[in-house]
Amino acid sequence: QVQLVESGGGLVQAGDSLRLSCAASGHTFSIYNMGWFRQAPGKEREFVAAISWKGSSTRYTDSVKGRFTISRDNAKNTVYLQMNSLKFEDTAVYYCAADSNMYYLSRNIGEYDYWGQGTQVTVSS
């Protein structure tokens, strides 16, 4: 079992930055690929970014490429999502998730084993 707790969300203006954190506890964090997803009101949850268990590979959805950066610190059992140049359409609840598959970075919600409760990000235009 892995427990995930997100933090760092808030209300910002368009163009601002935020850094989300996801602290993991329980099973060994470093063996999981980690992902960030988001869900806007009235929409399905969607993939945002993922990082491999070593931190050597990353993957992003097209709409955040060049603006968001995913990273991890295995010594601190924490994964981060640095979000720059935020846009109104980035408004959503952001979730981190852990994937026990270590062979590829998945963007498929169903392949992630553990989920946090989410943190709200609101970007005012």
C-alpha cells in the first residue's frame, strides 16, 4: 500500500506559477512510476505528466509541454509538479498517482494503482 498526499494548490492569476507536491508513505516510493492527473468541473480526469521511478524519463500531455515540469526526490518520497505560465484552462483538481509498472510511462488512468485525494488549483483570468 502507498498513501499519497498532495499539497500546494491554491488560487492564482493567469501567468503565475505554482508547485504541487505529493508526499508518499507506506511501500517503497522509489519503485513506482508517478503521475499527475487533473479533473476540471464537468470533465473527465485527464493525464498531465508522468515520471519514471528513477526520474530519468518524463512524459507530458501536449497542453502543458514547456510550462509544467514533473520531478521527484526519492530520498524525500516526494514528487513535484512545477506549473508555470498558468492558464485559466489549467483550473482543476490535481491528483498524483503511483504506478507499480516500471517498464513504461503510462497515461492511462486505469493503470495507476494508488491515488491521492487531490488538491485544487484555480487560475483566474
